[in-house]
Amino acid sequence: MSIRRTTPLRVAVLASGRGSNLQALIDAIAAGAVQATIVAVISNKKDAIALERARKHGLTDLFVDPKPFAGRPDSREAYDRVLLDILQQHNVELVLLAGYMKIVTAVLVNAYANRMMNIHPSLLPAFPGLDVQKKAIDWGCKLAGCTVHFVTEGVDEGPIIIQAAVPILDDDIPEALAARILVQEHKIYPRAVQLFAEDRLRVDGRRVLIEDAKPDQEAAILSLT
């Protein structure tokens, strides 16, 4: 059964680029579709457009420079310990990776087990990593799409929460396919956050079960024509 929270879910967004999924979440919260508040937007890139979006909407924007950690044998873990301290200071309940171009370590994964999400522009487990639209076209796939999943130490390997599929056209190019997929990313990421806020996600091994799901409204896979 859907649970109405007495206080909004406290969310932090980690982003390295333009932050279009951040904007989709901001808009969904403003529209009342997601019961959450973004308490921090954090980037490893000082000039990330995501930080500009955060400032525009009066959100806390934080740049954490990775350069001071370079050369250390534990550089990635040390960087993540700084992030973890920030997240804990802001009492973050859910961490969202949105175009975050760093691989998170066990420092964050363990602290936010099943409380950290990522969105990936393929129908996982197919095509993890980069250049996924080109790979889908080259392989002759008929469908592509996007996946929201919980984050584990393996890259794009975490339990799948929700997916959206889009057809691959005969004359598709990666850029056009990516643009169509992005439209669906902006729909399913806020939806996954709201399902979490309603305490309706249950992880069972590699599967994520959605409690009281209605197939015509909240299916784990959204097939789009």
C-alpha cells in the first residue's frame, strides 16, 4: 500500500554534466508528483551545468574537487569519504546519480546500500558502460531504452527498478536515439524516486519488487511505441 510520508524524502543528486535528469526531478517535485526535497547537488566538475541549475532553483550546490586526491593509492575511496561526510551532514536518505562520471566505491555503496540509484541509457543488462546507443544500433537491436537501478560496486550491474523501452528505427543514428531515450529517462527517474518515497520497493536478490503495482500504471517495464 502506498505510504504518505509526513516529511519529504531527503535526496542528494550527484552529477557531472548538464543535469537534465536533475531538472526533471526538480520539475516533478514542483508539480507534486514526487514527495521529496533536494538537499544538495554535488559535482566533481566545477563548471557542470547541473550546479548552475541548482543555483537557479535555490538548491545547495557543492563542487568537490578531485584533484587533491590524485596520486593517492586510495584516491577514489578518499574522495568518496568526503562525499559521504557531506551526505551524512545533510541527512540524505536517497542518493541519485545523474550523469555522474565517476565510479563510486564501496565507501558510498555500503553506506547507501539499496539507497543509491543510477539511470543508464540502455535496457540493462545489455550494454553497460559508454556509447550504448551506437552499440544497440550496431548490434541490430529492435529496442533500446533506459534503466533505473540500485547502485552496486559493479558498473551498471545493480538490481533493476524500472525500465522504459523505445524502438530503434531503420535509419537511426546514435544522437537521435539518445534524444528519444532521454525523454523517457525524465519520466522514469522521478517515478522511481516516488516509489522509494512511498516505501514500495523491495529488493529480492537481483530483483526489485514494486508493492501494489498496477500493470497499466506502474509496471517495472514500460514498453513505448
